[in-house]
Amino acid sequence: MKKGFKSVGPVNWVLLLAAIILLWSSANMKWGEGRWNRIVKTDGTGYFSYLPAIFVYHDLTFSFHDTVAGHPEHSEFKYEYRTHYKGKPVNKYYAGTALMMMPFYLIGHLLNYLTGNPMDGFSVWVLIFIHIGAIFYTLLGMWWLSRILVNYQIKPMINAVVVFAVMFGTNLFYYVSEEPAMSHVYSFAMVSLFVLAVNQYFLGAGMKWFFVAMFSFGMIVLIRPVNGLVLFSLPFLAGDWYTLKRGISVLFQKPVTLLAGILLAGFIVGIQGLIYLVQTGEFFVYSYRDEGFNFANPHMVDFLFSYRKGFFVYTPLCLVALFGWWKVWKTSKFAAFGFAGFFILVVYLLSSWWQWYYGGSFSSRVMIEYLPFFMILLALFLQQFPRPKWIIGLVFLLIIFCQIQTYQYRYGYLHWQDMNKELYWERFMRLKMVII
């Protein structure tokens, strides 16, 4: 890796193109009359609802939910995100996503006021700006990813190809364009920032990057606590044992700095505890009740390769990316083992969830937050070829493949939950058909 940033040239054009495509497609599919009220739905309702609860209804018991869901324009808000802890209502979902949405929510709320729209916290401009916010964070995550690849000395053109691929060749595109209120886009951005900050810290770019890493780690946990797993990526990101040991030693030599960083992350994560304290009188609450992990029965193979939701079946670009592990192995066996251990741990834990396929979703949506790690490997894989045109061609074929499957999922050709081998091959690459 190489310290510092430099111009990444073509990446700027990729980001501009991605912004245009995302804004154009979102405006056409989601922002028109009768469509904007479907921007926030399913799990996204729970993440989003903290905002009207605080800024409009001043009610963290979410008692307004039934009234709002009964309104004809807000039918998508019928999804029940409330659970009960010792008889008191709590939001099942964590508040980190809402915290990141907040600036865009407030802009939308102001525009509703200025344009005479209802001020119920769920009206048109609020929802449109929630979508704009998701696009913003996605582009920011892509920009941070491009800076990560600079640290790995990736050539500008390959950098641009990889940044384009993460947007249009993975399930990230579906979630920013179709389900922007889900947490995964926000996690992708924060994990990208975490990886960049850790890289910079280990490269000796200054203690400020330690604080950036702790800030982003706090946000990652506040969005989805399980993603605190990124902490186990440190051996891979350090690159070798000496760099990891030196980086940790420096922190213990500066205990005030270390404590300040821990307190920063703890303060951010503690926001959820304060919300629970207001709701229930207790700081620690497990809001998922009977849902949890079954560590004795993980579905690792299904999680990666099943027709139902297999990550590598519906996002094969990431399977190709794993070939970059060999480049890591040749450079640093420590880093290679670090990535392998981290990858196995993530798949084991996520596939141990009681519903390992995570309900209605395109591909394994819980892997979106870990895309920066796959993109590092993909970039290293592409760069090892003196003339990588043919392998870049394969990447673009997989981007087209992903876009076709995204289209199929959006229009029901791929079932939202119950895909199997027969259905998959019956509908493979088909764009026009009747779904009964």
C-alpha cells in the first residue's frame, strides 16, 4: 500500500455517470405521482420511523403508526416494526440509519412546509429526499472506495472499472434504486470509510485517521450491530504482522488518545441505549425478541451458493473477485490468512441467523456492507494482468448479467423469497414472460 491520495482520473467520470443514472432511474421509477409513497417500505419503515417519531410526533412509543398506516397514501407503512419489551413498545430496528437519513429528512420536511404539503412526516418531499440521501451515501461510499484502491496502488483505469463494477455489478444497485430506506446502503458507505481510515492509520497518515475509524465503527454498529465484525478485518487491512503490532502499540503509548477514540465510538453506539432508556427505562434491550442466531446450524453453503439467495449465484462478480486472494497470498501470507479468517467468520455468523436467507431480498443483501473488501481483491486480480482487456471484458459481462437479474427481481421473474433450481433455470436471462 502507498500513503496518501492522488488524482484517480477516470473515477471522477464514473462517479458522475453513476450519479446521473441513479438520479434519472430513481426519478422515473420512484418519484412520480403514486410512486413516491413506495420509497420507504418493509424493514425500511422501521429505520425511517425514528425521524417522524422525534421531529413530528414527539413519541418514541410509535403510537402514531396505526393512524399513518391507515392513510390511503401511506399503505406501504403498514409493515409492523414495533415489538414489546416488558410490555413497552420499542422499534425492532436500530437508529443508525435514521441518524444518517436525518439531514435529508429535514430538508424534505422543510420543502413540504414551503410547498403546502401535509406535515405528517411521511409526505412527498420527505420520501424523495430520503431516496436522494441514499444516492448521496452510495456515491460517497464509492468515492471512499476509490481512495482505498489508491492506497493499494491500483492503476486509475482499473480503479474506475472496479468502482463502476461495485455500483452496477452487485446488488448494491438494486438497494439504492429500489429499497433506499434499507440499512445496507448506509452500512456500505460507513464500512468504506472505516476501511479507508484504517488503511490510512496503518500507513502512518496521522492520528486523525484513528478517530475517523472509531467514528465510522460506531456508526457501523449503530446501523447494524452485527457489522461490528469489521473489527476482525484489521489483520487483512494492516497487511502484515509488524504493521498491525506497531499500529496497536502506538495507541497504547497514547492512552488518552485511545480512550478518546473508544469514548467517541461508545457515545455513538450509546445513542441507541438512550432511546431504549426513554422507551423502557433500561439501557440494554434485545429488540428482536425470539429471532436470533443458531450457531450450531449455519447455512454457509446455502448462503453462498443456493438458488434461493446464494450470494455468489446472484452476485458472481464477488466470486471472481476471490481470485485476487492469490495476489494477496503472494504479497503477504499474513494478510491472506487475515482475509480468509475474516471472510469465513462473516459468512459463518450471517448464515447462522434463524432466517439465513433474510426474507425478501435480492442476493444476500447482508453482504452489501462487505463489498469494499471484495472490490479490493477484484482490483488486485485485474491489476496482475499486463493486458487485462479480456478479464475486464468478463467483468462487464458480469455487470450486464447482474443488471438483467436485477430487472428480473424487480418485476417478479425471480421470486422475492422462494427461488429454487427449477424456477431459476426456467427463467434464466428471460426478460419477457408472464408470472402466474
